[in-house]
Amino acid sequence: MATMPILPNMPALDLIKSFKLKTKQQELLIRVSILCLVYILAFITRLFSVLRYESMIHEFDPYFNYRTTLYLTQNGFYDFWNWFDYESWYPLGRIVGGTLYPGLMVTAALIYRILHFLRFAVHIREVCVLTAPFFASNTTLVAYFFGKEIWDTGAGLVAAILIAICPGYISRSVAGSYDNEGVAIFALLFTFYLFVKAVNTGSLAWSLASAFGYFYMVSAWGGYVFIINLIPLYVLVLLITGRYSMRLYVAYNCMYVLGMLLAMQIRFVGFQHVQSGEHMAAMGVFFLLQVFYFLDWVKHMLSDTKLFQAFLRITVTCAVAVGAIALGLGMLSGYISPWTGRFYSLLDPTYAKDHIPIIASVSEHQPTAWSSFMFDFHILLFLFPAGLYFCFKRLSDATIFIVMYGLTSMYFAGVMVRLILVATPAVCLVSAIAVSATVKNLTVLLRSKNKGVQTGSTKGSSSSKASSKALLDQSQPFQKNGAIALLFGAFYLLSKYATHCTWVTSEAYSSPSIVLAARGAHGSRVIFDDYREAYFWLRQNTPPDAKVMSWWDYGYQITAMGNRTVIVDNNTWNNTHIATVGRAMSSYEDEAIEIMRSLDVDYVLVVFGGVTGYSSDDINKFLWMVRIGGGVFPVIKEPDYLVNGEYRVDKGAAPKMLNCLMYKLCYYRFGEMLTEYGKPPGYDRARGVEIGNKDIKLEHLEEAFTTSNWIVRIYKVKPPNNRW
Amino acid sequence: MAISRYVLLVVFTIAMLASTAMSDPILTKVDRHVENPGPLIMSEVLLAFPELQAKNLAYLMASSHETKGKPKGSVVSLPIKAVNLDERPSAVTFYSVLLPKEVAAGESFTLDVLAVFTHALRPVPEHITQVDIQLVLYRDSVYYLSPYEVKVQSLTVKLPDSKIESYTKLESTKVHGSEIKYGPYENLPPFSLSPITFHFESNLPFAVAQELVREIEISHWGNVQVTEHYKLIHGGAKSKGEFSRRDFQARPNDRGASAFSFLVAHLPARARSVYYRDLIGNISTSHLRVDSRKTELMVEPRYPMLGGWRTAFTIGYGLPLQDFLYESEENRFLNMTFGSPMIELVIDTLIVKVVLPEGSSGILAAAPFPIKQWQETKISHLDIGGRPVVVLEKTNVVPEHNQYFQVYYKFSGLSMLREPLMLISGFLLFFAACIGYMHADTSISKSSASYLAKQQWEEVQVLIQKVQNVINRCLAMHDNLEASLRDLSRTGDVQACKAARKSADGLLKELSKEMKPLLTSLQAYSSAAQILPKVEELVAKERELQEKVMLKHSTAVEGYERKSGARDIDHRVALLQQKITALKQEVDDLLQFIDDI
């Protein structure tokens, strides 16, 4: 039998074709499933810490947040709002309701309530631990919509994927990192997205939504100042570049006025929007916008250009003069407060170092090193400029916004390590534009050429087919191969990014810092749980009203885990109080006991890493105590503790150093201890030296408890001796 | 004077064991040899305890001495009840033991009594430093307090260590290492008392749980979850002065010797997912040893427990349901041990909560000793009304109380499905709500231009979709024709092939008829203006394709009819085939384009 020619369409293919969804449906399906996967990925990649350690709250500030959330769920909102905390800042206390951003706690309590309403009897701790990952997942969705708004759906998807695993964001949103930033980044990006949407549509509804987004941001984090300065700046840039429109007018006015009124409802923020120098830019731009609108209207009414020019000159002069006078009067009368130190230190990185040691002493307030940019952004660092290029090529209101957000936040990220967090969404979005645009261009190139080849081959006769193909190959051989190579390069880079992010997350950002882990001699994991050992000891074995003095870093943890009153904590609102503690720590025991008695101190807690080689202990932080103490009490002088400008604890150390309270408390009876084989007793493993003062006697204090690895040492203040 | 009438001649051997490793209970073992000399038959024996001891009495058991030859486990305890006798001095508490058989006059009967006291050892001095050795004081009477006349009695005191600071010396005292013997004494009148005290060294762990809450939650899906919340204190001499970790690490045996740093719990076999944590998180210092008969859990508190120090923690584990729950139809009962799995732990207040599944009824708890009990409800995952909880409370609990207790209740197996069904219906509702939302028209103004345009566009889209549908069916027809041609080349059945063409022809005509009204209505929409030319082009191209396919088909069939060679037919069809491929490509492209809009 003769065979028919094999036809191109086989029956099996037909079957598939009949099942095939339409392209649009396909696209929707793929998009939604990618988004779902990204949503889940963003959540689970942050669970490393739970798997490695346990479901626990991390670090320092989250413990305060956890404690307040616990209070909120137990006592209700009004009690929380009116809470006066006797357990911190003894004897001053702290008005908690008026000195915190309640957004995070209210959010967690709300989630907790909803879950309990749905009869999921979860513990509030689990809710707190998982709040940050949950909001990180939500952020990916916002990033998608934001990307869609400024570029296209492709860029939105890429942005969602990039931000889901970006280490810069993960560093503050792993499970257990129950801090304001966890929800604030979501709120920040959401507000920006809604505002851009409002500017793009000119819709009152969207700008109202952005006002509410701003309200949520204000309630969640002090970083809202960034929004209230960036948006006016953006409006100003649009005005200058001649992109003023009615849409912008509606969006900004509604957002600013309502956002400001809503923000005033947060007690901690209060009337700052009209009284603080940091918020004045927004108000200035608001009035400027009114003047602009007015002028526009006048221009519309007056058909005479000359007349308008004259009018313009008069109005602008008047407006500027009135503004300047109002600002000057406000400043002089003290109604408008000047910029705060933190704000200054953002604009001038050296400011804190010279003026506010308490800000400079925090490691996350240090200027950022290049390596940490690389660590947190990886390839995004190179994609960011490329994305900027694409943005400038297709300039619109939205891309101008993202460019400004990216550039300003990158500057701030350079000033302070922790602000990398704020820059991350912008960097991810801009990079997403770069990736998406590049990949799209390359694939369009590939697809169109393939089609060309196909049509060429099918249309022409067999002879012309070959020639046309040859022609095509001649014209674009390099282009096609180049496109394929570039695509592969892009995928290689992206996969590298993914592995880098996973590695960073699992290695660097998933440690709770309460529990320390180290590799043992045989490769096994050794856990140092000394912090909790000490805090639980305090909780169980000291009188309920005992006051504990420690450096402020541990204040929140002591109140949350130890449930005891502390003198100073991480809130650092009273510099003098902290300086008093710093002074006590850096004085001789005789002088220190006076200070401690005056503060009613019962226990003193120090963190000491000499046995385990744990380097972020109090001896290494000690110079900051001296500096902060010396900043208020000139009796304490930094050079007294240094030898030729060098900080040492061995025999060559300064005599004041060897006999100050901190040194004594850390090294009490350490001189007898053999820490490392082949080293003399009293060998400090954290600093790698033999200590200088091995014979330490305490007169007014006694060792009450030392943890098994000596990381936390607690001393009891002895009652005064009887006179006779 | 009801008692004194029966003057009993009682032979006592009191063996007092200062507990080996018990925190601070003292075991008093009394062997009673009861002889009834009186004229009456007696059926019960009274045991008397001075008030000092009575308030520390945690456990009392009497058994007949006759079972001595049998294995130890089969000791049958005799029923004991507290009795109130008003004519006796109020400082004495009585318990009456019901004898298994009545003892007639002149007969004798031997009785073993085991009494466990808690908090009977008092640390003296009360505060010690880390260097000091813990000393405890025990007071008792050398004579056994009894409402009866005692014929012979002796007392042996066993102390944990031979290091004895002091003890009461009487004429008949003998000391053998850690054992002190008093007696024998003969013919003692009723209620004779002579106080003795012992002051001795004891570094035993005085672990006392001030409160222990055991929560036993039954899930009929196969798990019994036990959660135990301990509030522990070291009940020995309180530590004073400084606690030096350096000394404690370097010389643990004489610097803080009275401290204990771990507790051992014997969990039931097949215990799983054991955890050990406290208020502030997981405690990593615990070890679990599992073998086929038992699960041994060693827990270390976060810090060594010095005298007077407290700690609190929670342990939890799951047990297989079938090991503890017995059922017949709807009646079920849980059979579990009452006390704590920790060995050598004294519990001041023990609260056992048995959480039964939601929907249980007819709840009844039974324990071998008197306990306080009441019921409450607990709301847990997916509960509507809450789960019934049986709460049993007992003070002064010692390991001897580790006996089985039962909770009887009724539970229908169908209630088990309630929670999954709730979840399923919850999700169903959620999805239904989503579908409802997607289909609901939420726009406020129905007459605005944008709304109308949107609606029109939706209608256009529906029309276009219909057009696409028709085209796709046409394309499917073409494919059918191709298939019939392939069949022809295989079978050579010309008639079937012709029939196929005929039917295809008819169907295609119908389809083109269907197409016409769609196109005309599409023309009516203004918003379809952009897309219309493309659609028309698509229809035209499809028509052309249709013709070509038909032509090819008829050519091929003709060729077969004329019996021309396959190559010949191929050659004739080739040109057509090329055109068909090109057209098909174009039609596909157009479809794609329309799809993308």
C-alpha cells in the first residue's frame, strides 16, 4: 500500500489543542499560580529560624513588642492605651501607650482574635512569631501590583519574586523577628502603591485608600517620616518638570490632609504633623500646590499673558514670604520643633558620632559597608542602575516616583545599615523592571525571528525557502545567538541570586540571638542558652519587685522574659538615666554602690563572653558606656580607660579599667578558671588575652547567679552593713 | 470509752524508712500483729496518728500479712476510712482498717501498714551556704501511738546516710551504720508517747512540685495528649550567700551537694513527640531514652536547683489512644495513671484535667482514693460549645498514688466527623463567597458611560468567543477530513471516505450559517470596530482553507478511484498541501491575535 505523506498535525496534538486554554486564560492561570507560589515561598523561606531553633521571639526590641502584645490581648485595648509600665525605667516608669507605635501589636492581637473567633486556639506567641513572614508574603502581592502599576505585569511578577527572597528584607522579617519593620515595610510599599495609583487615576477613592495606608504606616513605625518627606518631594519634582495635573492635585491633597488628620490619632505622633520640623516639607508643598492651582485658575480666567506674568510675580513673592515668615515665627516661638538628632544623623552621617553617642553606639546605626550592600542585594545592586535606565527611557509619573524612591532610599541605606530595609522594595522594583524589560526584549527578538523563518519557509517555494533562510541567517545570526546567550546569562544570574538569598537567610539571618549555636569539637551543634537560663532564674528566684541594673541592651529582654523591673531599656528615651547606669558601670565599686543604692538596685546583670568567646559582650561594649556616661557626667573620662588610645583588659590595661565595676563583675573569680588548654588561667577567649586583674574582691556585691557558660552573670547588691 | 473495752495485745514492729531518695516524705512501715483477747468479735482496727504527723500524711495502706509468700504485687490493700471519735483527744486522728475476716477472741491477725508522710523532714539550719552540708531534723515518738495496749514493740529508723549529727539516746538504742534501733518495749498502755528526734545529713533532692497540672486530652483520631505543668521548688535548706558557678563547676560534690540538676520521668511506652519547655521557650537540656517497654525522659531545669530555688516547666507527650481507651459501642472509658511520671517527686497540689472530645456525655470519674472533682469546659480548636473537662484535685500526692483512675463517658463515633465537616463547609462557603463576589455587579452607577462601554465590550467579547468557537469547530472538521484520508490510505475504503466528506460538508455549511448572524451582530457594536476587520479576515481565510481542504480531499479520493499510484496522488496533492499549511498558519496567527486582545 502506498503511504500518504505524514501530515503536520497528528491526532495526539489535536487532542492537546482542544484542551488548550486560550492564551489569556493561560496567562492568567500562570500569573496567579506564580503569585501563589511566591506568596508561599516568601512565607516558608522565613521559617528557617523556626526549624533550626524553635518558634521564639528574636533579639531585643521584639521582646518588648511581644510583652505589649501579651498585655493587649490579656487586658484589652483601653488598658493597653493607658498602660503605665512600672517595670521599666525605674524609678521613672514609662507611659507605654503614649510612647509606642501600636500598629504591630494591634495587628497581631487582631489576627489572634480572628483566629480565636474562627476557633483556632493558637497561642499569641505563635501569632507574633509568624506575623512578620505573613506580612512579607503580603508585601510580595503589593510589589506585584506596584510593579504592574509602574511598568507591566511581567515586571510586577519579577518584583514579587525578587522581594520575596531579598535578604535585605528577610533580615527584618524572619519568623520570630516580631518588630515594627515587619509590618511597616508592607505598609510603606502599600501606601506608595496606593498613592501612585491615585496619581495615575486621579481617583479620590485611591487617594483615600493611600491616606489609610499612611495611617497604618504611622501607627506601625517611625519610618513614616520617610513617606511624609518623599511624597512632597515627588510632588515638587513633578511640579518642576511640568507634570502637574489635576490627578496629582487630587491625590496629594486628599492623601495629605486625611493622612495628617488620621496620623494625629496616634498618641505617640500627636501634633507632630503641624509642629515638627521634619513634617514641614509636606505642609509647604501642600500650600505650594494650592498656589499653583490658584495660579492655574487665574491664568485660565485672565487671557492677557502680560497681566498674568505680573500677577504671577506678586503671588509667588507673597506666598514665599508668608511661608518663610510663618516658618520663622514657628521656629522662634518654639511651636515648630527643630529637627531631631536622628533626622540630622540621616542627612549628615557624621552627626551622630560627634553629638549623640547613644545613637552611634547601636551597630545597626552605623554607615553601611559595601560588603553589606552586596550581601543584602546581590545582583540587584547591578540591576538597579539598569532598571533606572529603563525607567528614564519610559518616563511617566509612576516611573519618576520609583526612581525617586530608589535614589533617596539608596542614599539613606548608605547612611545607616538598618535603612537597607527601606531601600529593598525600591531596589527590587527597579531591578524587576530591568529584568522584565530585558527578558521581554530578548524573547520578542527570538520569537519574531522564529516566526519570520517559519513564514519564509512556508510561503516560498522550496528553492526560495532556502535562499530566504540563508538571508535571514546572514542578517541576524549574531543577534539570535546573542539573545539566547543573554537569556541564559539572565537566568544564570537569577538562579545565583536565589541560591545566594537562601544561603544568606539560612546562615546569617535566621539566628534568634537569644540562643547561640556553635559547632562543637566533633562537628555537633552546641547550644548556648545562657540568656534564657539567666532570665528565667531572675523570674523564679528573685523577689517580684527586684530591680535589675544592666546595660540598656538587655532591658527589654529582662522585663519580658525575667519579668523584673529594669533601670534602663532599649527605648533609650532618657539619655541621663542611661548615662547614670553607664557611670555606675565605669566607676569604682565604692562610688558605684552609691549610685546603685540611689536607684534602689537589687541585682546587677552583666554579659560576659570570656569563657565561650562570645564577642558582643559588655566588656566590648564598655567604651560606649564610658562615652555615654561621660557625655552627661564629666567625671567619667574616656582616656582614663585607655592606654595610649588603646583599649585593653590585660596586664597593660589602665588602672581605672582594671578596677571599675564592669571589669570586676565580668572577671570576678575568672582568674582561677582554665578556659583553654595550654593557656594560663584567666585567659579571656573573646579578646584572646590573659586578664590583668585576677584577684578581684567584691565588697558590696555578691555573685547571685552565673549561667553554665558564664555568658550572663548576676550579682546581688548586699544590704548596707549594720553600724554596730 | 468504746475502744478500751477491747484490750488488744498488739505486737508492733515499726520500721521507719527515711526515704531513700524521696524528697522529704518518710515511710513508716508498721507490722501489726493483732490478737483479740476480749470477749467480743472484732472486725476493724483503729490506727492513730498524732496531729503533727496526720497533717503530713499523704498515703496510708494496710494489708494483711498473710500474703507474704505471694509475689509483692498481689498485696491486697484493706479498706481504710477516717473516723471521728469525739471522746478521744483532739490531737489524734484515727483511721479504721476493716479486717478481711473477723478476729474472734483469742485469735491473732497480722497487719502491714504503710504510711507515707510528706514535709516531715525539717532542714535545720534553715539557711545554708553553698559550702554547707544540708542537715534535716525528724521528730517522732519512740512508742507507737495506739488506742490499744501494746504488748511488744520495737522501732528501727533507717537514715539515708551514716552521717548522723545527733539522735535521741534511750537505754535500748542500737546504731548500725545508718540504722538506729529502739526497743523492744513490752506492755505499753494505750496512747503512750515519748518523743525522739534525729538530726542527720541528707543530700537527697528535695524536689517538691507545689502545683502540678496534668492535662489529658483525648482525641478519637488516635491520640491522647498529656501536658504537665510543673511548679517546682527545692524544699530543702534554703541557700544563702553567693552562688559561685566556679565552685559549682569545679567541685560539684562538696559545693552545692544538696542541689539537684535533673529529674527523671518514666513515661508510658510508645510515648511520642515529647517536648520540654517553659514560659519563655524550649529547654534544650533533656534526654529521651526509648525502649520497647518504657520511655525514659531526663529533664534538666535551666539551672541547677539549689535550696529554695524555684522553677517551672511544662512537659508534653502524645500516647497511642488504643493503649488507654477501652470502648464498647458508645460507652468508653479512659484508664490512666493518676500521679506524675516523675520519679521521687512530692506534689503538694495535683490537678488532673481530662479533656474529653466535644459531644461526650454521661461523664463519670473514678479513682481508688478520695479526691475532689468537678467539671468545666475548655474551648480548643474548632469547638463550638467547648469540650467537657473532668477536673480531679488532690493534695499531698506521692508516687504511691500512681494508680489507675478511670473516666467513663459516652461518645458517638459520628461526632468525630463534625470538625472535618466544619472545615470543609467553611472552605466551601469561602469559595462560594468568592464566586458570588466575582459574579456580582458592584458598580454603583448603572448609566455612566464607562459602565456602559464596559458592558458593551463584554458582549463583544462573548460574540468573539462564539466566532472563535465556530472557527475551531471548522478546523476540527478539517482535521476529521484529513483523518479520513489517512484511513483511506490504510484501508482503501473509498465509500467511507466519501461519506465522511459528505457529512463534513453538511456540517461546515451549518457552521457557516451559524457564523453569519454572529458577524452581523458584531458589526452593530461600535467598540468592535477595531477588531472587526481581523475577524472578517479570519472568516475569509477559514473559508479559503475549507475550500482547499475539500479540493485536496476530492483530488485524493479521485486518485484512489482511478487507482493511480500513491506517488502520483502525492504529487497532485503536494501543491494544495503547501497552500493548506500556509493558510492554516495564517488562521492560527489570526486566532492568536484575536485571543490576545
